[in-house]
Amino acid sequence: MSTRLIKGRKSVRLAKIENQNNRQVTFSKRRNGVFKKANELAVMTGAEVGIIVFPPGSKPYSFGHPNVDETIDKYVGEERPPSPSSPGIDDKYVQMFRKANSMTLNTQLNTLQDQLDFALNLKSKLKEKNKKLESQQEWFKGPIEKMNYTEASMLKEGLEDLLLKVKNYGTERGYGYENGKWKAE
Amino acid sequence: MSTRLIKGRKSVRLAKIENQNNRQVTFSKRRNGVFKKANELAVMTGAEVGIIVFPPGSKPYSFGHPNVDETIDKYVGEERPPSPSSPGIDDKYVQMFRKANSMTLNTQLNTLQDQLDFALNLKSKLKEKNKKLESQQEWFKGPIEKMNYTEASMLKEGLEDLLLKVKNYGTERGYGYENGKWKAE
DNA sequence: GGACCTATTTATAATTG
DNA sequence: TCAATTATAAATAGGTC
């Protein structure tokens, strides 16, 4: 702490980071940065935001706002084809996928399929979690009470960070609550 | 210019912006900010990123990296069920949607459906555009040549901004090239 | 491997043209 | 309604522990 060395950030050129370790660190930092920005965008403007990030050769991370039902109805249009819609929807997507599969941009579509796949799985998991607990308040009250050292920094920014973590709760390799602390990966 | 008034930014509280105009302005700025950050994340770390943003009561904006086929294969796993996969895929998604439709978190799922719907449409449109032109180089060479005042600021950041715009090309209400200039909405 | 620390670079809220 | 400006708040690269 006596010998003050160069810290501070350097300007960054938009190019792939070669050093594997730096790349990994940057990925974590910036992924969180993007999610935080997205959260702010959603909260401040009332927009709905979904993000999926696939790190090379690994399970995806995701972010979504809202994860809480309430705010959705405003713009989703609560007037939906009441109940006969179910079969129609199936056909619609079957056809779209069929058409998609016949196209030349296969890799791109494979990717899309992976993303849809993941998104659907995410929602499934979320639903399971929600079903297990009586209410949403209950749902993340548990983890909050167990928080130790994180508590301080959590309150520092308000619920901002917490919400970010809660929203990543369903993610495969995302945030999780383990051994008394929140872990990012 | 004589009376210097307070410009600079103020600190921001994480809350919905009440003033409609400010909210709209902030939405545009921050949406671009999030997309730019996402683009940097993707380029610098080699990750694949997809974002969908639904402004209240309007068509979605999206961002995706890569939109160009090449870089995908690395992590999508080029080993896919060669061709008999088509029907299997259909069934898979049909079942997932069927199951999804029977759950209680209906609004949330409706939203998801909207997002998937949009994502699929996006890809379809992209494919159409690509088919019309011989190559991708050709594809965005046109718009580039027509650029007027934007040219300068575009080159200022390198191709960064351009790529951002190109990636939003398929978006419903996203960027578009009209009357000699790029418009954001 | 993660939390924390700083020097800087970036993003952006407010305001002007 | 937008692009440009500017003052500041935030994000973050590189380092430490």
C-alpha cells in the first residue's frame, strides 16, 4: 500500500480480449454492467427487457424485467383470445419453426433455437420456484434474511443489486445463494 | 451563451420517470446505451448476446450479436441431429408451449410468447433481406454510401455505431434508413 | 476466486440551437 | 423533435489483498 502502482482504467479498443483470464474477468464485470443498465432502463422507463448471454462454450445467463407479474399487464394487452387460443398458438409456432428450419441460415437459427429453448426452460424453472412458495414476498425474503456481509453493500445501493440477483435466480450458471453468500459464478 | 446555466447530469434515483417526455428521451438514450454495452461485451469476450426491449405499448426493439453467421459455430455446437431433427423440434416446442399455457403465471407467459413471436419474425425478416442481396458486404454497403452527416460521427467511433445500427436493421420500430439519414424512431 | 480500490474513461441528464 | 454540448455521475481496467 506504500508503493502506489498504476491502477485506473485504460482506454479500451473494441476488439476481442486475447488474454483468457482478462477476458473472463471482463465478461463477469461487463455482464453485470449490462444487466444493471438493463434493469435501470426497465425501471426508469417502464419498458420490458429480456437479455440472454451465451459465454463461449458455456451455459447462458439471462436477465428479465419484470419477473414479477404485476407490471406486465399494462402493455401486454390483457385482452387475449380467451381460451381457444391454445391450439392456434401451437400451430403458429410449429409452422414458424418448420419454415425456419428449411432456410439456409442454419447456424443462426440453431442459435435462436437454443435461445428459445433456454428462455422456455428459464420460465419453467421460475414457475416451479414460485409454486413452492406462497407469495413473492416470501420468496425472496428467505435469502435476504440469510445475507451476511453482503447486506451492507446491498443496502448501500438500495434494493438495486438485490433485484438484479433475484432476477437472475433462474439462470443456469447465474447468481445463486450458497453457503451463506451470493455467488456470481 | 452568456448566461451559463446548470447542464451536467444529476444523480439518478432508480425509479420510474414521471415526466412523459423525459421518460421517452431517457428510453432512447439508455436503450442505445444498453445495446452498445451489449455489443462491447459480445465483441470483447466472444459471447453471444440477444436483447429484446418492449417500450410500454409499442413494438419491440432488439439487439443481437452476431447477426453475421460466422462466429456462431464455435459454441453453438455444430454437431446437431443432422436432419431427422425437424419433426422432433416441432414436438418439443409444441409441448413446451402447451405446458406453459396451462400455468398460472399467464401474463408472464403471454409476454414470453410475444417475445418469441417477435424474435422469430425478426429472423424471418433478416433472412428475406439477406436473400435479396448477393452478399452481406453488399447488404450494408448501400446504406453506408448514402450516409450524409452521420458519416463523420460514424467514423469517429469506428464501425462501432454502424454495426449497432446494422444489427437493429430488422427491428420493427428500430433504426431505419430514410430520406438520407438514419433515424432511431 | 471474489471483494475492494482508484485512476480514468464512458455514459448521460439537463440544456441549448 | 433532434443533434450537439457540457458537467457530472457511473462504469470499469488493472491492481491489491
